[in-house]
Amino acid sequence: MTSPDLVLIEQIGACRLITLNRPEARNALSQALNRQLIDALAAADTAADTSVILLAGAGGAFCAGMDLKELAERGFTGTDKTENCIDRVSNCRTPVIGLIDGSAVTGGFELALACDFLIASENARFADTHSRVGIVPGGGLTARLVEAIGVRRARQMSGTGQYIDATTALDWGLVNQVVESAGLRERGLAIAEAFTATDAATLAEVWQLYDAVSRDHIAQAVDREADINRAWSAQALALVDTTKAVLEHGRAQNKSAR
């Protein structure tokens, strides 16, 4: 049985539009979606006919973050060194522009932050709810969010878990531009087309310089966050196992007492 198309891919001129396609789950990152997105990004990043990657979400949402139901049942990639789609976006040599329509929350917010820059619709909303759901960030949020909006605003977002709207995101420098939802795709394609007017070899060198600046500023913070996330995840899993064992022991005692 073949897997459903959790990622839609369109080649439009020199632009590769990649769309997360789990609208019924607000494009939450399941393991299957993570894998398909990694593959799509890797293919686009090495494609000779692709100068720009656009990353979007289907169904009026960008990404709701990790699939918490699956995370509770099976775990995700936070406790090991397996590549995830957030890393894959940040490691792309090809420019990646995020098109944000609707919500980008927690892990979905990290996915957006991994893009080179963001164009948002007026419906875009951003939130870091890691602390509310009890998960330590592991996708570089604490590093990239500070780079984007400054540490004080980053603390506010992570400390409150409250959403900011598109206007605030533009004012804070989180997004480059806000457009009407109906025009978001066309605006993204127009920007991608403008990229193709540059000399490809020169742009690649310039992009590497910008990437190097970001790495100099945030690489240590990203690694530190990942280490803390792995340690926290291991502790959380141990607590779950201990709690499960206690409950099972209690059930066994109740049965024997009957």
C-alpha cells in the first residue's frame, strides 16, 4: 500500500513549490510527513532546474507543529540524531521562502523560522506553545527566534504561549511582507521569479555568506538546545515508563485483591 501524498510538489519555472498536505490535521508533522518533506526538500535542493524553494501549507494552515497524538504513542526524532525536516530546511543551499497562511505553531513555528525569510498572509498567526504542552524546543527555536525578533520578544512569546498576528509579526521583523491570503502564492512566485534574474553562481556565494553569518550567531545555541531537548526527552520517556509501571502494578494488585 503506497503512502498518501503528504507533500505536494509543483515545478513552476525555476521555482519548486512544496506544500505540506495534511489539512485535516492542520499539517501537523507526523513521522510520515517528516520523511516525505525531507525527501522533497533534498530533491529540490539538488535539482538543476530549481533556483528557489517555496514552502507552504494546505488548507489554510501552515503547520500546527508535531503530531502530538503520534508523539505520545511513538515518540519522534527529538531523542536521537535522525534528521528532521526543520534541519533539512535550514541546511538547504537553495533559498527557501516560507509562505505562511494561517497558523505556524510550536514545531511548525520552528519550521517557518528555518526558512530564509517569510511572506505571510493577513491570516497568519505565530505562537510558541512548547512550555504549555510540556515539550522543550529541539528544532532551533530559541536560537532562530532570537535572531529574528530579539531576545525580549522571544521570551515573551515562549513565556506566554500567546499568538501574534501578521501585523505584529511584520512590525517585529518576523516576516518580510504581509499580503492578502488569495495573493500569497502569486506573491511568492513573483519573488522567486525575481531571484532568477540574478547570476546564479554569485547568488550562491552571497547565500553562503548569509548562512555563515547565521551559523556564527546561532550554531552554538542550536546545538545547546538540541542537547537539552534530548536530555529532557529521555527524562520524560523515563517518567512515562515509570508511571506506566506504577499504574500496571496497581491494577495487578487490585485484581489479586478481588
